Amino acid sequence: MTDTSDLANRIVSAMQAEQSQTDAAGHGINAEEWDRLVTRLGRCPNLVELGIYSVMWSEHCSYKSSRRHLSKFPTKNARVIQGPGENAGVIDIGDGQAAIFKMESHNHPSYIEPYQGAATGVGGILRDVFTMGARPIALVNALRFGDPSHPKTRSLVAGVVAGIGGYGNCVGVPTVAGETQFDEGYNGNILVNAMAVGLADQDKIFYARGATPGNQIFYVGSKTGRDGIHGATMASAEFSEGDEEKRPTVQVGDPFTEKLLIEACLELMATDAIQAIQDMGAAGLTSSSVEMADKGGIGIEMDLDKVPQRETGMTAYEIMLSESQERMLMVLKPGKEDLAKAIFEKYDLDAEVIGMTTDTGHMVLKQFGEVVCDIPVAPLAEDAPNYDRPWVEPKARAPLDLSKYPEPEDYGEVLLKLMSSPDMASKRWIWEQYDRHVMGDTVDSSQSMGDAAIVRIHGTNKALAICSDCNPHYVAADPFEGGKAVVAEAYRNLSSVGATPIAITDNLNFGNPEKPATMGYIVKAIEGMAEACRTLDFPVVSGNVSLYNETDGKAIPPTPVVGGVGLIEDVSKVATLKGAQPGDVLILIGETRGHLGASLYAREWLGLKGEELGPPPPVDLATEVKNAAFVHKLIEDGLVNAVHDVSDGGIACAAADMALTSGIGVFLHGDQILSKGEDPALYSEVWHLFAEDCGRFVVSVSDAETVLDAAEASDVFVACVGNVEVGAEAKITFWNDGDEELLALPVDTLREAHEGWLPRYMKGEN
């Protein structure tokens, strides 16, 4: 040994100690996996090797319960350059440019330590994007918290929002879109899903694949510490009450170092010095080195004494499993080492050669001159377990029978309650803590004025539209139709601002896949999403699966989140919620059948839960394509002043959103809302106002006749359902088909309730 100190001897002895099946169980490796490991290795592993297998074979890294089902997703269309399998997905946006994007979860860490869990979620997803040569231009977050009355919810909201804002604002990337929902199903396991979008030239995209034997392995960024050890394993296990004790497994982020790392990496990428590159995310140095070696079909040899360390006495086990933030691993082209070092030294970042690529197909690690790991790379990646978990078909729900419930006495009170409910209430308190305009290219953020954010492609007249969507209530009610609805809503939201939808990234959040009932929801949701992606030509190019989101055996609601990206060819031809003009006609695009199953009305006004909510609205994908194309053409031709898709809360809440954003009054008339062939006598006013049938939009237009003629020519169902009114006291008004006024709610009253709920809640006043 080169170091004969007692500490070195003790460390090497501990690292080389042979492990047993009992030790493996403590690392989350079951008996079947232990047998597979020992068979492939031809012996029992030592501690370092067992640690490496445990993280690489974890659910978080290997997708061992979902891999065979994820293959059902379409992953290509005419604009896809890179689908799943790399750090992020890549799409062609014309003019030699590419958009690069991905969504990932940081659920367990954010529950344990909300500020750092959320902050490092932002940092990690940014690295996935700039690792591929893209400059990040936008951040998105999809958040799910528990019941507002739960004792932990308020502090979790405060910590997560502060973490997202603290990291994103400091690193200088705008947070432009997102969603926040509350439900008791997330009481013990919140969801924090982060998405990043970046821009790159198509001829300057970098991949983890491509490394060849005989080149130096370069470690750059922050030093390695003991934070985050076994983070990937923790993300693949259920919670129990008291798991706040797991705080040591949560990473600590530094956005200022991340900003330096972004600039240094992009500068080095411009020199053509990099052969392959991978960020150190889940499982840290282990996953980054294994993935580069596996994708290149090569081996790696690393001297862990050369890894920059911020703590003394770190073992090989700790170094390999640490998830310290702001670190990258790259393989340099021959002769480029000094150039790379000079660039990283300029940014005051650690940059060290820690090993070489080899042709052995093995991962060999040394510490204190001794070999502490020697295992074949292939079994760590391609030979990871791939389970066909047993699953059962989710039970179909009986239709919601609205006749059991009395008509509301005051429809204004209903609208007020829905618009001020935790899910629908304004999230201004949240998004005002995020810098939405840094970099100067944010045209519109979805939080303030639209169904999707609009971010200009710098120096051009083009823009990207970006959104995040999921209705977990629909998925819980029917995972197949609910899965279709998740994708369809993202498609509608992008279309609503004038974008052509191109592709999605996803984050599939579910409970324990070892339970057949839960696995049934996973399978059917994926199949529903896949069908929608195929019909809409809206493929999945990247994503993440987050399973075991349970606390004491109780799973979260099934929550497959979709992040959508679309292209706007001319940023002067867009639409938002804001823009409705006095005298405009409100036109409903799409048919209303009066579906209220799993709706906001049923949940919030009737107080229904679970089975009694009934099934979600069915999704007609062909109609979604036709109606979205029609809306896109209206926007392109300049025929609409404002657009909003109809989703939660139906046309009443869609019109209310438009009124609040534009500062206008809205008059709705019931005899036009129901589709042709539907007998109004069979329906109550609740169906008119609050039904959540899919595939619908509300547009505010000055020239209704032209729009109606265009709809007839396109075979699109439309109906004039109201008008925009401006007066001394703007109101939202609804008259039924008997010309009886059933709703007259001042917009100012609605605004106070809609925007006031969350600030009051965060002050402890609700």
C-alpha cells in the first residue's frame, strides 16, 4: 500500500470486507436480486461493490418495475432528435437549433428537508440539460401538498417554494410555469417535480455515449462530501412517520457554484474538447461513471484518492455513493486536459483527472493504492432486474348520479367556492417569489396570464411554449382515461397560446409497485398516456419514474405529470387569457355533454370522495386534434383576442379566469352551452356551468361571424355562449335558457376570494 497509516488500513479493510445476503437486504437488495448479483459476479461482493449494486439496481436508477411498460410510449416523430436514454430529450425547432428538456422528481428529499430537497431538485434538472450542451432558458415545477389543515402542510409549502425560488433565482434561470395542488392523499408524501428547458445548436449536442478506451476521466465542480449518501436508495423506499431523521441523505445545493459550472461547461463545450459527459445526479459518481461506461461499451478505472473531497477520512463507499451537488464527470479528447483545467480554474472550480477509460468492460476502483472494487459494468446497467410485476385491472366506477343532490340555491356561491378552493385559488403568493423574467426572453408566464408559458428563442422571432399538467383525480377514477386526459390537457394548453405541440417529458409518481392494485394503476395510466401520445403525435422524449411514494402503507394519488413543449413560429401571433375586449363574443369550441364525474364541483361543492365521485370525462383524441388545430388557426389568423382551455370547474371557471385576468365582466347564456342533440330539459344548470367535458376551449372574438363560418368549414362544433361586458361594476353573470338570472357575481368579490386564499393560509388565517 502507498499509505500505511492506521486510518487507511482500517478503511481499506472495511471496504474489502465480504458481504452477506443479510447485508444486501439492508441495502434494499432482495433474495432474488442477491442470487443474481452473486451469479453474475461469481463471488460475494465487498462493501463498495454492494453499495454500487444497491444504487444502480434501485428503482430510482434502474426502473426495474416500470421499464417493460415504459417501452409502450411512442418516442419519435419528425422533430425528435434524441428520445429517452440520454440525460434529456432533444427536439428540432428549426434553423439548426434544438430544444432540450426533461422533468425529474425530488419527492422524498423535499418531504424530509423541504428547502434543500426542492432546491437541489432544481439544480439536478438544470444539470441534465446543460450537460447536453444547452443553455437553460426556463424552469417549471409541479407541486403536490397535503390537506391544508394537516399540521405539516404550511411549513412544507413555505420550505419548498423558498427552495425553488432560492436556487432558481440565484442561478439566473426564469421559473415560468407550474402547478400546485392540495389533497389529503399527499399528507405523508409530497411531490416536487422539476422541469428544465434549454437551447442548443444541433451540431453542438453532447451525449453520455461516445467515450472510447484510453482517455482520461475528468471530475469537475464542487468537492465530494457525505451529503446525499444513499439518496437513490431512499427514493426507492416507502416512508414511515418519523423519517425526518433521514435528513443526512438530503443533498445541500449551492446555486452560485451551479452558475459557474454552467458557464465553465458551456465554454469548454465550445472548444470541442469533450468526448462524453454526464452529470452526477442520483447515485453520484457511481451512476455517472457506470452510465458513461455502459453507453460506450468500455471499462473505467478510477483512483478515488484523486477525487476532490471536502471531508477527511472519506471511504470509497462514501465517495462513490455521495450525491453532493454541482458535480460533473467527463471524458476528454486526448491532449485537451490542460485546456479543460485552465477553463475550470478560471471559474474557481475543482477539476481533476481521476482515472482512465479502458477496454476491460470492468469498473475498477482504487483507494490508498488498493483495489476496493472490480466488477463488470454490463450487469450494473443492462442486466439490472426487469420485473413483470403482477397487476390487477382497476375497478370501474359507477356513473355519478347528480339527481341525488339538490340544485344549489346560489350559483354565485358555488363559483366563489370553486375559485377559492385550494386547487383553483390563485398561486400568486408562490410564483411572485420566482424570478420569471431574468434573461429577458419571457413573453408570458403561465402562472400569470396563460395556459402555457411563452419564452422567446433569443435573437429570433420564434418562441417555445411550455406547460405542466396532471389531474390526479381523473387518474384515480380511471387511470386509462385519466392518463389520456393528462396528455390531452398539455396538448390543449400549448395549442391555446398558438404553439404547435411537439413532445413531452413526464414524471410518473405512484405508490408501491409491489402491490398489484398500485401496479394496475401504473400500467393502465401508461397505456392511456401512450395512446394519447400516438394519436396526438406528441411523443415522450425524456422523463422519470418515482415509485414507493407511500407513508405507512398509504399511497399517494396516482400522479403522472406531463411537461409539454411546443413551437411558436412567430411570437407576434400568440394568445393568452388576457386580451378580451368590450363587446367581444365568447365562443365555446367543442361539445358539452354535461360530464361531472371526478369534477371540481363534485369534490368541492358536493364534498364527494373516492368511489362516489364517479368516472372522469372520456377523451376523444380525434376531436382533440381537430379542435386544437382550429384554435391554432384562429390565433394564426388574428381572429381571437383571448383563449382559454376548459378544464377544472368547466366553462364557469374558464370564464372566471378570463374575467379576472382581463379585468372584464362576462355574460353567459345557458341555452347555447349544451351541444346539439342534448335535451336541455334533462340537464340542470350545474351541467351547463361546471361540466368538465374534454376537448373544449373558450375564445373571445370581435368578429364572431367569421369564426363561426370558419368552424363550419372545418367541421368543428362551436357555440356563441356569452359576451364580454365592461361596466362600473364588472360581474360574471349567467342566465338560464328561460332568461332567468341565476348568477351575478362581482368580479372584485371573486378576485378577493380567488387571490386571498393562499396568502391568508400562509399567514395562518384560514
